[in-house]
Amino acid sequence: MAGSYKHIVNSDGSFRGTHLLDHMGDAFEALQECYDMIQWLSERLVKASGGVHSRSEVIASASVLGHLVKVRRDLRRRELEQAIEEYWT
């Protein structure tokens, strides 16, 4: 695959950027692989919750969490857990 997750993420999991993607076809393939991973992981989380939460709820909460981590790097783990709990209630 010319464009893939490995082209946009370093081996340590950090975002590398898009400089290894040569054209929109590569970008599409990388995005498709990321989308497939999100769907697979969210389905596992839905099953782990016993079906209490839907796939769209799981993805939405992951998006909120990702945003919180990005903009609030000063939050401690307990504060993040509290923010997640408040999001769900």
C-alpha cells in the first residue's frame, strides 16, 4: 500500500506528518486505513461495554478525549477521567 498508517505515524506512535504521501491516492489510502482501524477498535469497545454504548458514542467520546489531551496537556489522569465521566453524564 503506497499510503498507509505507517506513512503518517512514527514507530513510537507520534504523528509524523504527511510528507511521505506523494499524492491524493496515497492520502486516501492512509485515511481509509485509519478509518478501518477506528471502526475495528470502536466495535471492540462497544462489545467491552456490553453494548451499553453505541459505536458512534464510543467514537465521539474518543474524539473528545483526543481533543482534551491535545489542548490540555497539563491535565492529570484523574482530571481526564473526570472529564470523560462528565462527558458521558
